[in-house]
Amino acid sequence: MKIIISNTVILNGGDAAILISIIKILQKAFGKNCQFVIYDSQPETAIKYYPELNLRKLIYAQSVDSIRIKLIGRILKLISQWRLKFAAWCISKHKFSLSRLCTTKVEYESLIDYQTANLIVSTGGTYLVENYSLKARFFDYQISLMFDKPLIFFTQSLGPFEQPSNRQILTKIFTRSALILLRDRQSAKHIQELVSHQSKIAVVADAAFALSNLKALANAKNNQDNLGNLPTPKIAISVRDWRYFKTVDSAVGITKYIQALVALTVHLVEKYQAEITYISSCQGIKEYWKDDSEFALKIVTQLPEQVAKMVTVNRDFHNPETLIKIISEYDLVIATRLHMAILSLGAGVPVLAIAYEFKTEELFCKLGQAEWLIDIEKIDATTLIERVDALISSLPQIRHQLFTKVEQESLSAWQTSKLLSQAFEQWQLDNQPKN
């Protein structure tokens, strides 16, 4: 079975964790012999870090990336997109020679990939939001549906969609899709008006919970240790730059975030004699536009000298499985990145989350841990320190409930395989050739 997984950005560690999990879940649904072709934003770089994957460039990027002329570039890009759509139409009508005439070798091979795929999966994550351009996503979906392929959306946090043009396009795409997996109920509300058949929507666990270590979770449930009594507790802190503040000026918001983390780091070292490591799921890849370890240095350079001696910034790249092993050695994680939180929880390590989008709040509410979350819009040093102290003192009482919930999320992630196989079978029945 040939499966295309599209819209990946695997230089982002969270997206890589999602992709690896999706592959495992799809193999459970359709067998170990599945052939995966992955369409990514930067495949030429990603292959250095994930050489085992079959990576191609996003089909939208193939059509526009070579166009560098500023004045008429927009027009040329539109023409190029229509050129590829025409080529896809030609292939769908078995006019292969005509398609070859209007495509490059790589473009043609990519269109044949889509035409010969049995299933097309749009990766999970948070990219169908209006903070970002949706052009590349729409283009991919339109090509997929031109070939009448079953299109499945893996676990998404998406919306809200305020722009009428986006709503119109997504209504057509969602209506023709085979299955839409969402990881929170807020996302379901965002698209309920856009999907005519609600039966094709399912709210399930984030795919990355499939990477959870069940043995570690069993041990974590029964751990009664009081972190405050450990001689030198190990605490990991994950940070990220963020510029999309909604209730405060971005410069003010990010300054308060940094100040709060500086104060927290000082507090953890002075009160608990903690050993602090700044480490994140998105770091160590110089070719990627975000490196959380660079942002971490902005915080660490503001620490008093005596405190800084107990603080390390881990700047290396770690694939998701390696990161899980590293994090499993820690006693607590303060996580800004959602997938740093998920991978930490899956390793049996409690987390206090700093939420920059609704997806984190939705997850922690689902886990019954809303108390251990702080909105980045409202963060300040006093609130953050008080919340972390409260979590540390509460850990013996909350671990069992917390990691029971994490086990349930892991089970939910794996059970998605049944939804996938059922949706694929239903699509085949609904699209049988008519006599």
C-alpha cells in the first residue's frame, strides 16, 4: 500500500514526533509493508537528520520556489500553480504525454506519486490556523482530490476560520475528505459549520502519545517521591520565541515571559538546589528558522553568576526517541512547546505547561491538569513561581491520576488505527466504479 504523508515540517521536533507516530499508527492499520512518501517543506535538509525517510519537496513549493522576480512574481506563481493543476488534470484523464510537456521531471514524478497513492494523509499539527498562510495546504488538498484519492487529516488543532474565502475552500475540501481527526473539542467547534457529515470527525489523542513508554508510565503512577526532598532535583525547561500575543503588545509580552523564566530559574536553584537544563523539542538544526536553544541563551545570560553555575543549555539536535530518553532522567519539566510537554508526559515526567495557543490548554484540561498550566498572555514571575511550587508540593498526590490519563491518551492514539482502516474501507465502498 502506498501512502503519501503531506505538509510535514520535520525540522521542527514536534512535527517530527507527530510524523514518526503517524507512520507507526498507519503501519498498525495497514501493515508493516506500507510504502511511505513524505512531502516536506525542507526535504533536502531534513534527510540529513532523518535519512531513513523517503522525503520529497512539497508540491506547492515545487511550483513556486524557483520564481524570484519581485515585480511580477505573484502573477508568475499563480500561473505556475495553474500549470501544475492542469498537469494533474491531464494525468487524471490519462493524458500523460500532455502532462509531461508542462512539467519538470521532478514535478511530473510528484504528480504520479499522488496519482498512484492509495491514501493521502495530511500530517497532524497546528498549521490550519489563520496565523499562517494556507495557500500551500490548500494547493496540496486540491491536487489530492483531483486524483479522487481518500484524503485523511491526522490529529489537528485548527481554526477558527474567520476569512470567508478560507471557509469556502475548506468546506469543499472537508466535505470530500475521508476522515478528519482532531485533538481537541475546540477545533471540532471551529469546523462544525464547515463539515456536512459530522460522522467523519473524531476527537482523539495527539499522535505523539503513541511514543509513550508504558513501563515508565506504570512506574510514574506509583511514584510517591516528594521532589522538594530530593538533594538535587533535575528540572528541564523548554522555551520558545513567540510573537503572536493577542491581549498585550508583543514586545511587552515576550519581555514578561523572559523575566518570569529568569526569576523561576533563580528560585528553583536557590530553594531546591535544582540542576536546571534548558532543552526543547525544536533545536540544534542550524538550517531551520527556529532554534529554541538560542532563545534559552537570552534567559541564561541574565542569571546571577552563582545560579548560572547550576544551569545548562543543551543545544544539540535530538530526534524524538532520543529526546524521550534524555527527558526520562528528569524529575520535572516546564514546557512551552506542546510536544515537549507530550513527550515528557509520555516518559513519565510531570509537566507544568506555558500555553501559547489553545491546543495546550485543551490538552491539560483533558488530562484533568488545568491547574498546572499558565497562559503566556498572563505570565509573570510571581504567578509562575507560585504555580511551580504548588505543583512540586502536590506531585505525590497527583501522579497516579495524571499518568493514568496519559496512559489513556496513549491508548487513544493507537486506537486511531481502527478509525483509519474503517474510513479507508468506507471510502472504497462509496467510490466503487458504477456499472
